[in-house]
Amino acid sequence: MTHQIIKDLSDRYTVKKYDASKKISVQDMAVIKESLRLSASSINSQPWKFIILETDEAKKRFHDTFANMHQFNQPHATEASHVILFAYNPSYTKDDYRKVVDVEVSSGHLPQERYNDMLDGAFGFAEANTDETGNNREWTKAQTYLALGNTLHVLARLGIGSTPMEGVDPAMISELFAEELDGHVCEVALAMGYHKDGEDYNFGLPKARLPQEATIAVL
């Protein structure tokens, strides 16, 4: 198949070694930031924060979060051009959603007279995923993975390498990035940049995926 989307996804792979001398351009970073903002989420909830680490100081802080575990991912913290911390709100409230509905109206997407219908009606789905303590972290965490998947494809389109990392220490990240997270929780990060020639053992290998008939049913 020759479609550009298929080429993007076929070329994308998980980088194992980055070239620290190669940086993502300002223009490409602008595309990445806007694509993060445009990511889809259930009821357009947007229960997330995306913290982009690009300075040496910020990346060193992230490097320090690997003190206790997952040291195999630690080099990416300083060698990748940028890292994104994908963080979710573990207790998303109706007041949080109210900010979204405000933008629904101000953008022209939602008529003002339907404000309360959307606020009360759509938020019912969030309430269905919230326990008696106000915890809805499983639902909000799932939304961050929609944004992560979107970003992986955007990076493939831009020809930028990436490494999704669930091998991080959420407790240490919460401690060292407490101010930026503002109560949000990061359990997955994404390194971005360009692979190092001759040292990235995953580069150029054939794609390994199950056949369509094993995973797709058409009724």
C-alpha cells in the first residue's frame, strides 16, 4: 500500500539511542505543540497537562527522576532533543469541565443557549467514571493516551524519532515537577529527536505486527 499515512506508520519506530547534537526545529516544535492542543478527548474534556522539556536544566531534572528505577530509559532524558510529560488530572471536576464549555461557546462551536445542556449532560459521562472519593484517574489517564497516539503520528509525519516511555517513576516526577504538574500525574513520557547513526539498534528493522485477520473483524 502506497498511502502516505501507511508510509508514516511503517517508518515510525521506537528510537533506542538519540543523537544529542541534533535538535528539533522551532517550526516543527510549533506544529507539535498545536497538535497536542488539538488532540481528541472524551466529551472534549482535555483533562491533561503537556509539559515540554527542552532546556538542559529541565531535562537534567527529568534525568534525576530515574534515580530509583527504569535506568534503561534515563539516557533519553538528556540525549533526546525534547521530552514531553503527558500528565492527567486524577480528580477531574465539573468546574474543570466548565472551562471547556466556556471555550465551546466562545469559539462559536456551541450556541450559548445550549451551555447548561452540555455542562450537565456531557459531564454525566465523567460522573459515570468517578468514584465516591472524586477519583476518575482511569478515565482521565486514558485521554492522555489519545493525545500520545496523536503525537506519535505527527512526529512520524515530520520525520522525527520518538520513544514512548511508561518506564518512568511517577512519584519522583510528581516530586521534582510538582509546581508544573499542579496536582496532575505523569505516568508516561515521550522522548523526541533524531536517532544516532550506528548506535540505534532498532533503526531500519522490519515492522513486526500481527496480520489484519488476527486483530480486525469486519461484520
